[in-house]
Amino acid sequence: MNILIAGGGGREHALAWKFKQSSLCTNLYIAPGNTGTAGLGTNVPIAVTDFDALSSFCTANQIDMLFVGPEEPLVKGIYDHFKSNSATAHIRVIGPSKQAAKLEGSKAFAKEFMQRNNIPTAAYREFDETNYPEGIGYIRNHPLPIVLKADGLAAGKGVIICNNHIEALAEFELMIQQAKFGEAGKKVVIEEFLKGIELSVFALTDGIHYLMLPEAKDYKRAGKGDTGANTGGMGAVSPVPFADDTFLEKVRLKVVEPTINGIKKENLDYKGVVFIGLIKVNEEPFVIEYNCRLGDPETEVVIPRIDNDLVELFTAVADQRLDQVTIQTNPQTAVTVVAVSGGYPGNYQTGITISGLEDAAIDGSVIFHSGTRQEGANVVTSGGRVLTVTSYGDNIMDAAGQSIYVLENIYFDGMYYRDDIGYEFK
């Protein structure tokens, strides 16, 4: 089978690494890919949102399966583009339709979906220019803290937690009146603040059936002890110690099953991963958000713990045969630690040479590239998140320790990583 992965980060490197292990994978392509994926398949210099170029490539190279990594092409309708074109309609596209991807693309749509399907989530209201004055009154009378969310995609920066009403009113004005997040913030969802501990749950669905993948917990804050600025993710662990069988069964019954039933009932065309951001409040699960794809860096711990042949698994998704498959999970713990550029998530330089990559590789660990490119004989940085190291272990302490050991043998100027990923479980 000829496979194209759309994307170029650590998530896509982890997927390429796993796809390559399948005897069913004939040719593997990654668009645009990175230095790490180049060692597993062929990188293709096509942007993930250039649907026409991707379609032409797929036709010319007899692609059988397209796996879509990032959210932007899904929200913009890549699935619909391929399925509506007679030349590409036969290709197995792993990802939801444009309408189904609104579960991530619109916070208001997601909250309304949860409300219709009795899925536990924080109480909320939504506001835009038409009811802006009402929103001001709502904020003034809202208990603290207050959560403000831009309705659309805002590169992971559209959620603001405010600890006083003045700050909340100022952010509300910036979002709606001054377009702080552009079109994404023209509608704002205001939520109650839920206090608890967060985790990520992944349901693989063919639109009718579903399977639960290994859960994960990621670490968004740049600094030790979950301090500092929010990032795209500094590391992740799987499994999650507090998510025992009893809690995960609650998640399945109260969240996952109603979500998949809602997708069926509302005729949403969904063949892919439903990423459910959860918070555990007094032993009960509440949904914070939906994503319509695998997360990053969660993919780098979830995919290594799946023992199934990935090509077989996603073929069953595309062919709606998921009820004939059982997820086989590696019982070991996986911990990934992300190495980032100096200054990230603020301003940072790129083009910095990375050394030690080949010497750092050891059994039980995998180095996944996130933001790298090849310049002559050198691998250089090309993003804020540069690479991740995922290691297996008998527990979080062992796995995290091995990932850090590997990172100690890699160097680039300004390199930074958190050495306390999974700290609360050690």
C-alpha cells in the first residue's frame, strides 16, 4: 500500500516510524516532513493546505491511504476535497469531514454538540458583537476564575484564564472589538473554571464503531513544575497513573460512547481519531475540548504503545470494519521529553546546527524530529519544538530518566527541555 502522511512535526515522524514497520506499507511519503521522516520515506515539498497539489501527487503516485496529521487541513475540508473528486475518491483518507472537524474548529459548535448529547462539560455562554453588552454583564457577575475561549483555531493560544473581572473584561474587548485572534476570536465562549487534573483520551472511530487508544497526559507549561508560558507541549506520559480502570470506564460510558453516538446520530462523516481533552473533577470526567486528530506530543507516547499493525488498523477505520479489531497495548510506560529552541514559545532563532543525534540513539528510546531540516551535511533547527525523545520503562521515573539521558548527549545552542516531565507521579 502506498501511504502519504500530511504534516511535518513530531506527530508525523512518530506515525511514519510506525507505518514503516508494517509489511503492508510499500511506499511511504510525508508532506512536507522533516529530517527524521526523510530516513523513513520520501519527503514531498507540498504544504498541508495545498489540496490541489496533494491531490495531484496522490494521483501520480497511486496513493492508497492519506493520513492527515494537523488540524488546519481537516478544518478546511481536505477530506471533502478528496472524496468529491473522482480521481481521488477511492483513497482512504484518515480524518473527519469539514463539518465533523468543527468539533475542533468551533468551540461553540463543540459545546452545543456536548449539550445535545448529554456529555459532561463546564457551564458556558457564547458571545459576539451582536450581544457584546450582554457579555460584559455576564463577565461582571461570573465567579472567578473565568475562562475565555476564542471560538475558532488560534494556534493553541485562544484560551485565556482570568483571575479577576478587570482582566476578563479587557481580554473580552481585545478578542471581539480589536480582533486579538482575528476571525477565530469574533465569537467567544465563556466557561466556568473547573479545578482538577487533566488528561487526554483518544477514541479511534470509523463513524460507526470505536476503539479506545492508550491515554496520555501532556505538559504545556514551559517551566518546571508547570510554571511559565503555555507552549505546544513540553512532554507527555502514557499510561496516566490516576486514570485507573474504574475512571476510564466512566470516561467510556459518560464521554466516549455518547460522543460516537452523537457523531452517528448527527450524520457527521468521521473516520479518524477523536482527541478528547478531559479534566478529572472529584473522580468524574468533564470534557474541556475536542480535537479532530492526534495530539503532539501525545502521539509520541501513544503510538509507541500500540502493538497493532498501523496500516491494518487504519484500513479498518476507512472500511468501517473497526468492530473486527482489538487494540493491542504495550504494558510498558512511555515518556517523551521535548527539546525546544531558546526563547520558545516566544522569539527564537532557527538554522542552528544540532550535534550528537547519531551517538545519542540507544535501545528502548526513539528520537522523533519536530522542527528540523537538512543543510548540507548538518541537521539544523527549523522550529520552536525541535525534537522529542520517547523512552520505554517499567514506570514513569525510569522512562523519563532514560529520555533525559539521551537528551544529555544531544546539543544545539540554546537547547532547553524540562527534566521533570511526569514529576507529580514520581
